[in-house]
Amino acid sequence: MAGIGFNTGLKALLGSQVALDTVGHNIANAGIKGYSQQNVMFNTSSPLNVRGLLIGSGVQASSIQRSFDNVLQTRIYSRLGSGNGFEARANAYGEVESLFSEPNGFGLGSSMDDFFASISELAGAPDDPVLRTSMSQGAVNLTSTFNQLASALNTFGDDLAKTVSGETMKVNDLAGQIAVLNSQIAETEAAGVPANDLRDTRGVIIEELSQLVNIKVSENSTGAVNVTVGGATLVGSKGSYSMTLQNNNGGKPQVLIKGVVGAIEVTGGSLGAHMEMSTADVPSINSELDELAKEIIFQVNKIHSTAVPGTGPYNLLVADNAIADADGDGKFEDELLNNGSLPFEVQSGELFVTITEEATGEITKHKLDINAKKTTAGEFAKALSDLPHISAEIGNLGNLRIVSDAGFGYDFSPTLDANPDNIGAFGGGKASLGTGGAEPFTLGDGQTLDLSVDVSGTPTLVSIDLSLADFEDITAATAEELAAVVNADPSAQAVGLNASSVNGHFFIQSAGEGATEGFQLVGGTALAGLGWSSQAGATFNGSDTSVKPIVSGSYTGDLNGVYEFVPTGDGVIGTTPGLGIEVFDQDGELVVTLDVGEGYVPGTELAVADGMSVAFQLGDVSKTSGDYFHLDVVADPDTSNVLVALGIAGMFTGSGALDMSLREDIELDPDLIGAAFSNAESDSSALLALFDQKDSTHSSLGGESFDEFYSQFIGGIGFEASTAQTAYSANTALLGSLELQREQVSGVNVDEELIDLMRYEQSYQAAIQYISTVDQLNEAILSLI
Amino acid sequence: MSQPIDGLLPRTVAWVQEEIGAQRRLLENLMLQQSALEAADLDSLDEAVSAARALRSGAGARDARRRMLLKDFQRLWGVSAKSMTLSSICARLGGSGRRLKILRDELQELLRDVARSGQRVRTLARYHQGVIREVVDEVVTNEGGSTERRGTLLNAEA
């Protein structure tokens, strides 16, 4: 029996102990996250031949191996990252969704509906103070809702930024732990001992890390793992590298890893999701909300700034938005209106200013041209000041201030000028001669215009000299320049001759009205250039009657323009057979010929076009004398958007969701709400235009209305939340499947392990009992030996 | 005298040979059990124990034949069966009992081997039982185990 001695038995017992210890270890760690089942690997010594029997010399435990699948684990890391990312995104969008929910009808959608409903109600009774207060309150509710949502989104964004910062610190902590375990594992395994439990511990930490960021894990020959994030090494053979956050030039946080140049792309895990939410999604949501608020401010203010408030035309307005001193020279006047400091862009266009004499209600309309690339704030203020009865200046803080003279008011409404022939150039009572055609006029230096006026029965010659110095370009002289020359001439002044420019037409008129007024066009070298050659020697007399055209109605056209009225011949309104008045549009196209000849009852309104009518009184009109008047028709009194940009006469102040507010003076006095585009009582045209905005489409909102844009906005948030939740669910199912597979490979079934133990126990007991039986049987035989 | 002993001797030799065969198979089985225990191979152990139980099935018949032989020798020689041994039978037979003596020595050696082997199997099995009980005690009294305890695996292997 040599060879089956104590040594063999000891090996066997130690092997058995290791196997059973492993079973116990498996059971003890069955509930530990990341634990991989361990199995004892035996090898046997060569057997011994004893009396023809091959007897084993024992076994020994050669190694203890983890049941572990690297490929499967890599997939699990990936799924964990994606899953946590989807979950973080779903949760974040869930929070955003809850911000925009409409509890009890107090959300943004309801506020917009209520605001436009209050406009609609006020439009039915624009003078009702209760309804004005109601609309004011509706506007306050709308702006408050925008403010709250924007503020809540900002807070949420700040919270996300803090979360990102905390997760970055967590990444660094885990990376440090992995680096330490790497060293311990490498040291242990260098001694030939598999560091199973340390590997399991490291695996758990890597899993935790994979839930934070998208990582790639590779193991080197020493057993240490290399962990990379976005291609940059987070844990390497020499340790871990710290991850930091730093704002880029755009102010957005980006991830940096020590030793790597440039930002790291973090796309997975909760950190990746929170980064994306913080830097892209929430700013985008905020931006869309801002876009909606900005468009509402713009469209509402654009209409409101051209409306007439319930209190009548303005006497004083101060712009809400200040122009910035961009060049830093301490002056605002030299700044371009479009220098980028205003919340809305100023574009090239025109602004119509209506000045009203409060005592008479008489209005005059004036058009200012604005060049986006040239017009400065100072030039704009001067152009306003150049208008009669108002003055404007830029204040110390860059805000434009417009003041009217006492007894006058102003507005920017599209209202039609009911009395467009202010100077009586169309059949008025004054003696009048017009050019018939419009500027420019081809004149020459030293040319003269000779007129004769009877003064107390004595003809008095007035000779007006045209000088090169009086014109910017005398060969293309304007009616304005010509009128200035005539009006400055002392001899013309002495006999009471006045000159005017009417939409490019040049007129000379007597100072007084009536049949006794008159002057003769004697001659002069300038007659040809003015188209008056055929009129040389003709006398022009005033009239005791005045045609005085009266315009009524509202312009319904889409574009701003000018209608020009010219008689077809010389005659008396309502008397001369065939007498007509041709109406031309701004392109010179004939719009209509109004029959004012025999049979026309003076004072009868005649339809012109686009909702307008005109009536003429009894009187003489003369094509020969160049009778002419024009009517500015205004669809948009401010095509330059200068009023909205400067914040003049708007309803809302601010430029976005966060700072949007109802104008303070309107909130205090709802009568300041501009309900009409005219001074007429009960006119609610501006309110109706405001209400139309509810369903109007806007190019800046992608061709959608406010409601449609908001619906899509909310739908987009819901879609993102739903998509993230669906992806999370799908990922969870996939992760569950992978973890089940891992459980099958690495997991410990406690029941099976305990059953094994019981089976061992029974088998050993059976062997012991059998030996006892054999001993008893052989005892009898031995006694016989 | 010769006739009776001539009949008894072959029967005695046959019985001893039969017992030697049985003990040899038993020893083989015990070796298998020992190997199974040393290898902690529970399946082989169960298989060997089952096979050993089958070996016991012929033990009763052999024991009956042994008792009958001893009675016959008692009648032949008038010696108490309890004091009868194979050694004394061989001594009485003298030269004719030489082969029986060889077989008796072989059987004796086999029985000693079986006893030793049985002792080893019993010792191993009891040791295994002890370890299992320790493991169960460990699990029951220290559920989840301690890090220190788990760490001993590496040391055990070393």
C-alpha cells in the first residue's frame, strides 16, 4: 500500500475543502451584486499500480475560476449606459412636460386663448371700461405665464447643470477606485493567483461608471482594465485622469479629460443625457418658448403701435427700448437705428405719422423714409421734429421721446386723410397753377420764371431767378426745391404768391381765395422745363367755390400706395357734360374714372377702390391748370418696424418669455389700449386686427399660427418624453435579457448549492455506513482466519 | 478418516477462493470510493457505494457455507466450531493442507487491505461530512458572508 499514504490523503482533503469552501462562498455571495459564480478546477496526480490495481495518488485544486463572459459584460455596460441615459432623459422631459401641463386651465395655452378671447369681447364694445380692464388682465396673465415658464425652465437648466457637475465628480471617484483595484488585481495575479473577488468588485464599479457615461473597457495582460470615454482615456495603466467641466466660447459646458486636448463627446449614460438636456434640449425649449413670446410681442405691438388709444392721439411717448451707444462715443444720435442693440430689427421702409389738431380734428399725414443701413437715431428724431407740431429727441439713456405741441396730437395709424387736398390744388378757391406732371424738372442755371399779379389794379411783375446754388441738381430739380426758391423770393412774397410741392407736383397759388384772385404766367426761360410753354401768357383766377374732395371709408388693400386724382378736362363738377376724374395708382395705372360731369350730384360719394370713396363739392376743375391731389393709402403705417423696435406705443414691453410684460401705463389705465385705427368712436378695427393674429400664420414661426406653433411645441416635448420612455423600456427589456444570460453564466443558485451540500452529506453517510457493515461482516471471517 | 476430509477439503478451498474473490472485488470498490472521495467526485462515490451494495448480495450465501463447513469439521474432529480456524485446519491437514494455507494467507492479507481501505474511506467520508457541516453552519449563522471570509478562498488555493 505504499504510495497511498498520508500525503495523498492530505491533498484529497485540501481539495475537498477548497471545493466545499467554494460552494459555501458561492452561497454566501449569492445576493451580492456583480458576484460571479466560482468553480474549483482539479487536476490529478499520476495513479499508482498496487497489485494490479491503478490507485490514484490524489487530487489538488489547481485554480478557482469565475464563470464570466467578457463579451456579454461589454454589452451589459453598453446597455446600462444607454438605459440610464434614456431614463435620465425620460425623467427630465417628464419634468418639462409637467411645467407645461394645464392644471385647471391655467397653462400657457389657456392664457393665450383667454387673452385673445378678451380682445374679441372688447372689439364688440371698445369703449366699455370693464372689458378694457378684462383685456388688460388677460394680457397680464399671459405675460405672467410666459415669465413663470421661462423662469422655471431656467431653474431646471440650472439644476441640470448642478447634476452634471455632481455626476462628473462621481465619474472621477469611480475612475479612481477602478485605478486602485487595477493595481491590486495586477499585483495579485502577478503571483499566479486569480483575483476573482477583486475583479468582481471592479466589475461592479465599472457597471456603476457605465451608467454615468459611455465607456469602453479593455483588459490588458496584467489584468488591469483601460477605460475610455469618447475616445479619451479615463483609466489607464498609470491610474485615472480627472474629468472636468469647462464652458466653451458659447458659454455651454463641455467635458475635458486631463491630458487630452479638446472637449470629449459624452453621449451615453445619465451624465451624457443630462449634458445633452442641459446644453441642447432645455436651451432649445427655452428658445422656442422665447420665439413664441417674441413673435406675440412683435405682432401685437406692431398693430398696437399704429392704433389710436381710447384717450385719443398721443401727446407724449417715450420709447421702451433704448438704443445703445455702440461706438462708445457718449452719443446716441450717431448710432444707426439698426445697430443691433434693439430687440427687433429695423428695416428699410416708411413710417406714416398722423398729426391731429385737437380742436378741429383735422389731420395731416406725413411719410418718413427709413433706410436700415443709413438712418441714425438722431436723423430719425430730426425727421420727426421736422414734422409740424411735434418734436423728438434721444434721452440720456438712449430712449427716443416724442412730444406734440399744445393743441395737437399724433399717432401712427393708417387712417385715411379725409381732406387730402390741403392746399386747394384741386378746384380750390385760390388761383392755382400746377405742373401737371411730377418731378424731376429739367431746368438750368439763370433761368427765370416771370409772373404778373394785379396789385390794386396795377400789374406787378414778379421775376424769379433760378440759381444753380438753390438745387442739388438743377437738371433734376424737385418740386420742394422750386417751391423753396419761389417762397424765398421777396417779390413773390410781396404780391402774395405761394408755391407748394404736392407729391412731386409743383404749384403756384395766390394767397387768397375767390374769383377776384388771379395771376398771369408771363413767361420766362424755365417754362419749358416745367411743361408750361403752352400756358405762357395765360391768366389763372381763383373761384368763389371749392371742389374740396372728401374721402371716406377704410383702405382695405394689402400694400401701401398713392392714389392720384386728375380731371379729364376743364369744367364744373356736376355740370359739364363728360367731365371725369381719373384715378391712378402709384404705378401710373388707371384705377377708375369717376363721372363727375352733368348729372353728378355734388357731395355724392363715389367708390374708388379698396373700400374707399370720394365726394366732390360744386366747383371748377381744370386739367389745363394742372389741378391735382393725391391720397396716401396705408395698409401698414410702419413698414420699417421702427416703432416695434424702439418700443413706441406697443402693448407689451420686453423681448422674450422671461421679460415680457404689459406696458405699465396700460395696466394702470386700460383706456390707453389702442382699439382703433382712427379717431372714430366705437371703432374697433385695431382690436379686430389683433384678434385676427390668433389664427394668422407667421413666417418666423415656420408659417404657423400661435396656436399651431404652441401645439407643435407641446407635442414636441411630449414626443421627446414618450420617445425617451419607450427607448428606456425597450432598453430595460434588453438589459434584463442580458442580465439573465449573465445570471446563467455567472449567477449562483442557492437552492442548487444547498441541494448539492445535502447530497454530499448523504453520499458520505452512505459510504460510512457501508464501511461499518463491511467491518462487521469481515470480523467474522477474520475470526476464522 | 481420509474420505471425509477428502470431501471437506475441496469444499473449504472453494469457499476460501470464493471469499478471496469477493474481498478482492470489495477492495476494488473501496479503492473506487477512496478515489471518488479524494477527487470530491460525488457521482463516482454514489456509483461505487451502489456497486458495493450489490457485492453484499452474495455475502449471506458464503456465510452459510462457512457455518456448514465448520459444523462438518466439528463432527469430523470433535472440536468445538468456535475454536476452529483455517490455521488449525491447515495444521491438522499437514501437507495436504498446503494449498489451503496459501489461500488462507492471501485471504488474510486481503482482509487486512479491505480493513485499511475501509478505514481510509470512512475517515475521508467523515472529514467531508465535517467540512459540509462547517459550511452549512457558516451559511446559516453568517448569511452573506464577510469580505474577510470570502477572501480566504484565494489563500486556500495558495
